[in-house]
Amino acid sequence: RRAAYRFIEDVQKFKVNHEGKFIKAKILEFYLAPQSLVIAGQNIKKGSWIMILRILDEVVWKKIKSGELTGFSLAGKAHSIIA
């Protein structure tokens, strides 16, 4: 939850497969699944982070529409705290 909120507040950057330059995209919807559910035949676990984006990069959008690209990466950092 903290990572999701921080991403929305401070980062909002995306790359294709963790490679190359950041792509232009806008977040249209964002939520953490309050319960397990099915979206478009895919099982989504409770607590999953779900976003709907508008992809503004024409090359990337064409790859998504053709099925060549089925996902991309969020920019961010992870920290592990061992208690």
C-alpha cells in the first residue's frame, strides 16, 4: 500500500520491460483490489495494485494493440527492512 501511494504521489513513470527511456502515459484509474476478483478472465488477488493508463507513446500503443506488448514496468525503488 505504501509503495502504491508513493508511486502515485511522487513518481508516475513507466518503461517498457525495465529498458530504454520512460514512455509517456497518464494514470486514469488506480486502486488496490479490496477483495479477490476476476477481470477479463484473469484472477486478481485481494490487495493487487490495479491501474488503467492512457498510453501517449504511439510506438508503444501500436505494440499493445497488436499484442506484441502485454505489460510494462513501473519506475521505482524497493527497500527491505528486516526486523
